[in-house]
Amino acid sequence: MKYPPIQWVIKNQKRPNFNDVGKDSFKFIRNVLLHFPYFDKWDDIWVKKSLITLYSNKPQFIDRFLTKYEFREEFKYRFWEQKYKRMTYMSINFPTEYSMNKKIFLKDISTEKDGIKFSLVFMYNVLETQVDRNNVNLEIK
């Protein structure tokens, strides 16, 4: 997340709320997948406050994200899919309760398809900043 092209894309997005919610959502999905590799399927992945804060004295990012966005309205996001010549719409839903014993499933925040597409579009935007458009025709197939 500290990689300069990632910071540039986050800062220069023209979409409202992307700087805050989009960046945080991307980082949340990344951190959950990285720190909880115990699950085989997206729909099985869950976290809860007691698990997230088990070994930490101070709030880590996943805990801060869930606390910050608890009870918030869903975040709607759209992007153009060149291959299909259409806009794709997705949403990120935030938990209605974040407590010590309440499981929060990743599938309830975002479907696997939407979560992966959201992450790929974000990373595509980062990679696109690193390519000289005059010499390369970059297109997702």
C-alpha cells in the first residue's frame, strides 16, 4: 500500500469516496486474505473481533476498518469492462454489528466475484500508470 504508484492512483482517482472507502476496502480484503489463510473458499472466510484482537494490544487495520464502517451504507462502485463493452456494478456492504463473538463473513461484505474484480481493477489502474502508452497497447483480455 505504500508503493508510490498505488498511492498515486488512490490520490488521483476522480471517483467520490474512492480515496477513503475504496482504498480501505481493498486493504481490508487484502489483509483478511493474507492474515487468515485457513479457509478454502471465499464464502467460508469469517472474522470476529475476539479473533482479530487476540494477539494485539492496539487496534490493527482489520479491526479499525470494521469499527469505522460498522453501520455504514453500502458502497457502490462501477467500472467499464472493455471486453464486454458494458459497465459493471458492484457493492461493498458493511457489517451491522461488530462485536467480540459475532462472525463477519467476507461473503456478506462482498461476493467473491465482486471482491476479486474490485481488487483487479484497482491493481490494473496501478499497473496502467507504469506503462508508456505510446509503446504498448495494454488491454485486459
